[in-house]
Amino acid sequence: MSSPLSLSDDEYSAVQAAAAPIHPHQRDDFLRSLAAELERYPVIGPGLVHRLAADLQRRFVVAVRKETETGAAPRYSRGTR
């Protein structure tokens, strides 16, 4: 069993901010993936947290967008009335 990650208040805030746009059903997976990535490094700092969170966020957000783009019809259209 690995020891818990120790994050500063700023690092924890960055993790929360990165997790906010992730679909609620995927948020746990995102946080677990981020923790697994962070555990690979002996020293954790704000730059590493931001970089890894941003990389993972792109992967999760893109997956959510693809799911929602296929069935959504535009509510308003531009053009003539």
C-alpha cells in the first residue's frame, strides 16, 4: 500500500480546478489517474501538479465532448427568421 500524497494548499486547489470541468461520472477516474501519475515522482511541486493535471484534463474533457457532440442538436440557429 502506498502512502497518501501530500499536496500544498495551492497544489490541492489546482487539482480541484482541473477536476471541475470533468464529467461527474469520470471525476474519480481522473483523480485516480492524476494520483497515479504524481506517485511516479519523488518530488512533487506546483509545476508538476499543473502539468500533469492539464495533460490528463485534456484526455478526459475530449472524451466527454465526443460523447455529447454526437446527439446534441443546436437549440438556436443563425440566419433568417
